[in-house]
Amino acid sequence: MSYSTFNRKQFDSMKEPMFFGENVNVARYDQQKHPIFEKLIEKQLSFFWRPEEVDLSSDRKDFQKLEEHEQHIFLSNLKYQTLLDSVQGRSPNVALLPIVSLPELETWIETWSFSETIHSRSYTHIIRNIVNDPTKIFDDITVNKEITKRADSVSVYYDRLIEMVSLYNTLGLGTHHVPEHGDIEISMRSLKKALYLTVASVNVLEAIRFYVSFACSFAFAERTLMEGNAKIIKLIARDEALHLTGTQHMLNLMASGKDDPEMAIIAQECKEEMRNIFIEAAEQEKDWASYLFKDGSMIGLNAQILGQYVEYITNVRMQAVGLDTAFGTKHNPIPWINAWLVSDNVQVAPQEAEISSYLVGQIDNDLSESDFDDFDL
Amino acid sequence: MTTLTSNKPDKVRDKVHRVLLGKKQILVTEDEPLLVQLEREGIHVEYQCREGYCSSCSIKLLWGHVEYPFEPLAWVQSGYMLACCAIVKSDIEIAFFSD
Ligand code: FES
Ligand SMILES: [Fe+2]
Ligand SMILES: [Fe+2]
């Protein structure tokens, strides 16, 4: 069966499964099989923000004052986040749009991906602001071993699903020989399994992998350093919280069998592999923390504390998708992070007077001539 | 056990319920969600959004009845509740996932 951008068949889209049913034809939102995705779209739209709205002028000065090993921590996290959002800005679209069958889910996927492109744009905004030659930073992302190691794990499930779906769309069901990849079995079962594992690995990407960077960004901000960056990260974290809820819903709907009974069987079959995806990611993130701090820690954070935080957050996320927790860490070793992660419209930490949404359109006057010295215009 | 109410309750305001957490017992009202009331007692609960869309505050509801003034966006596992937005409606017993 090949993909059609406007399926001419007549069918009741309220009876389709989330994936691998009919291709969506009419984009309509007056009725939804799963209203949650419509609600996520609305929430995501209400979160809309632009990186340029956040003033970064003092970050430039702060960055120059950071110790070399702190600059390494800061830049490495930015590179890793750039990788993650590069993947997320395109992959839900490329992998999931050809197989989605509900209009509200299709639009959720597009809205979700779009918000990731804002994240990518914010990294350019940050990097342009703190270094004179952004190319050096961006080029390192594809060659730095510590980062490329991660690129494999975050893209492998997406890539496999994309390959399988394109075989399915061109050649149909059966076993197909692909040069250099060997024989690939395409059955509804194998496709759905690849889908389920992809969604699990995306959940891990958004719900765990970002949090090491988040913690470092907020640890700088706790020392009133790189505060503009922290405001951007706060906005990104708010989006990511919504994205992870989206994938949790997909996983839980699949596992419940309410959407597609076969998916419940697949979810059961994949339980062990899914568990391993979570655990493997947590181990990689702990390694990443050691790499960040290889030349020295920063105040309030070190590789060990960050490792415990990774374990803790992994437990929280596993529990949310019905898995038994994997690690012994029972308490959040850096509870102060929650005050940074919380949405601004909810008052929680009164000491946190500066609210990032107030920064919209702000112009910072606290600049001297010399701040522009090494800007090339 | 978990129900949704379309609109805010009116008069049943100062009703007090017991919340059991391990060996601790805390008294809470229906005026505010459970999370803030636990925090006031010095009990740390994980949270992020405090608006029902991230599931970070998910805790076990062993028995008892809670209601959500608005339907949370986050998935609520059966046997769990979202502390940030749930209003306690009877005596309840809760536990953290780690217990
Ligand atoms: S803190 Fe986000 S759902 Fe409760
Ligand atoms: Fe993102
Ligand atoms: Fe995301």
C-alpha cells in the first residue's frame, strides 16, 4: 500500500487506529477519537515563544568569566541538545506522518515537531551570542565521539521504522532484500513492533536525555550565571514536558489495546526491550555526566549527583509508562531543580522574582561599547 | 475511584480529610490540591508543571477518593493520582512510587 496525501476512500476516521489504518484525508478537528491529542495541540500552541524574546546580553559576559572546564560543560550540553532537537525537529514527521491515521494525532505530530524547530533555533541564538564563530561549535557535533555515540542510540529506532515503512509503501508485505542491510521482514506485526519501540525511545529521548543539560543550565543560573540561557531552557523544558506526555499517552493507549488490540500484545512482547531502552539511556546519560565533568565539577553539581538524578528521573518516567523502576535511587538529589522546571504561570518559589514571560520584547540597556567589540557586523 | 467534576464545588469548602503516608498522617482540606498541602507539611513531592500535564507528581493512591477540577492532560495510571491538581474528597492513603 502506498501513501496518499489525500486518501480518496470513504471511511469513518473515528474508527481508525492511531497508526497503520487509513491515511488521513480531511484535516478536521470537530471530532476526535482521542481528544487528548487535540488538547495537546492547543496547549502547545498556547506555549508558543520565540528565542529572540529572551535577552542574552549578560550571558555573553558571564560566559567569558566562566572557568575553562565550565565553558566545556556549557558548550558540550548545548551541542548535545542541538543534536537531540535536530533529530526531534524532523523525525516525528518523517517517521510517523506516513503511518498515522487520525487527524488530531497527525496535527499533534506536526505541532510537536514544529516546537522542536524553535528549540533548535534557540541554540543558534545562544551560540551566536557567546562565541564569535558558531561554525566551530556546530561542526563538532558530527565529529565529537561522545556526541556521535549518542546520535546512534537516539536515531536507530527512528531509522529502522522509516526504512521498514518505506519498504512497506513501495513493495508491500513480505521479505525484501535490501543491499547492505540484508533481508528485512515486513509484516504488520514487525511494523507495529518497530513503531512501539520507536515511541518508547522517543519518550526516553525527551523525558530523560534532556535532563542532564537542564540540570547544568539551572545550576549555572543558581549562581546567577547564564540566566538568559536558563530562561530559554525553562521554556524548552515546558515544551518537553508536554511532548513526553504525548508519547506517554501513545504508549499507554497502545499497551491498553483500546486503540488497536494487536498493539497490546506487542507492548507485552516488547516490555523487556523497552525496559532496556530506558536503562541503556540512563547509563549513557551517566557516562555523559562523567564526560562533562572530566576536567572539573561545578558548584552544586558533580558527576555522581547528576548520575543519581538521572537514575531518579528514569524511575519516574518508567513508572509513568507502567514499567517497574530500575534504580535504587529513591529521592531527587537536586530537588531545587523543580523550582526552575515549573511553569511561570504557577507561583511556587517566591524568591524567583524574574519571570521569563515578562521578558517578551525586553530591551537590555546594560551594555557598554566594549560588549560589541568582537561582533562582526 | 477518580472522577471528574465539571465545575468547582461550592460550599463543601472547609471539609477536612486525613491523608495517610506511611506512618505519617496529615490533615488536608478541599480548598487546594494535595501537592501544596503536602509541601506545607514539609513533604517533598516531585513536580514540574503543577498544572496536570507532565505527570511528574504522580503518586500512588492506595485507597480513597480524589477529584480533578479540570481533566489533567497527563496520563493517570490506574491506582495513581496527580498530586498537583487533585482535590482530596475523602480520607485517603498515598505512597510514593519508591516506597
Ligand atoms: S506537576 Fe506536572 S502533572 Fe503534576
Ligand atoms: Fe525539543
Ligand atoms: Fe521534544
